[in-house]
Amino acid sequence: MGQKNIKKNLDHFIKQYHPDKSFQWILTGYGGAVSNDLKIGEIVIPYIIRNGEKNYKINPDECNKSLKKVSLFEVDRIYGIKEKTGLKEKYPDIDIIDMESASFCEIMEKNDYKKYFVYRSITDDPAFRFPDFRLIKDSIFKIKLKDLLYALLKDIHEIKYLISLYRNISLASKSIYKYFIKYYEDQYN
């Protein structure tokens, strides 16, 4: 979703529907591992979320004591191997990155909501090689399969990277869906 979209959409939702202040907000989604200790599809919960300007502290024990607690840093784009390595050198305690958690926390604080949590499912490890999105983005967004295949065949390695990304996102999605189905079953049974 990204920083701008979550701020705009969440602000609009709150202004239009005025949810009660006791409402519990949960942001789910994906995160990229900066720490080698995390596995693809693992569900984690940040105890601190940063964006370089501000730190947001969350008490993850209030919502789940069994998940791995991590330190999250919000970034403005997908980070590859070099960017993740540089971020880890600058902030050694960072475990994962994403593109909207600090913005979510900012909106929660701005609107005086106290009960909010962030769950992330890991989609990529620190050494993951993303496909070259410049080669494929026009073909994907215009949904022209022949153009996409042509772009991928020009650089055959990109097919491998694209399949790996698809596999990782599928695994991360299944993990988070299974987790929340079980979470709600436990809550209401």
C-alpha cells in the first residue's frame, strides 16, 4: 500500500466513520527481513517501529505473547540486498522493513487511538534477489502477457527471480491468513 496511500485511506476512513476510541486496530501485511534469523512466511510483531524521524513503541504482549518480537524500519520503496545491508549497518537492531507501519502508527497517534498492533509476514530474506521491475512493470500493469514473456525471455534469470518472488508472497500470504483464522477461532470459541 505504501506510506501515502495508507495515510490518505486511513484518514478518510476515520473522518467518514468515526470509529470508537476503544476500537482495536490491526495492520497486517508483508515485511522484508533484514535479520538472518527470520524465515519466509514467518509471522512477526514489531515492538518498535521507526521511520528515521520517530519511534513508535507497541506492547506486543498485549496481543500475542507467542510471536517473535522484532524491530521494524519503514522505508519508501522495495529494498534490495545492498540497501538492506546499508540499513543494517546504520541501524544494527533492525530486523525487518516495510513501507507503511510507521505511517499507520502516525495516523493512530494523530487520532488518539491507543489500541493498535502491526503483524507482518516475511516475504524476503536479506539476500533475496528481486526481479528487475523495470523490465516487467509496463507489461504487468498493462496485462499484456506476450510483452511480459518477451521482457522476461530477454533476461532469462528474471524468470527465476519473478517465480521466487511469487512463491515467497504466496507463502507469506498463506501464513498470515492461517494465523488470523486461528486467532479469530480461538477468540470466539
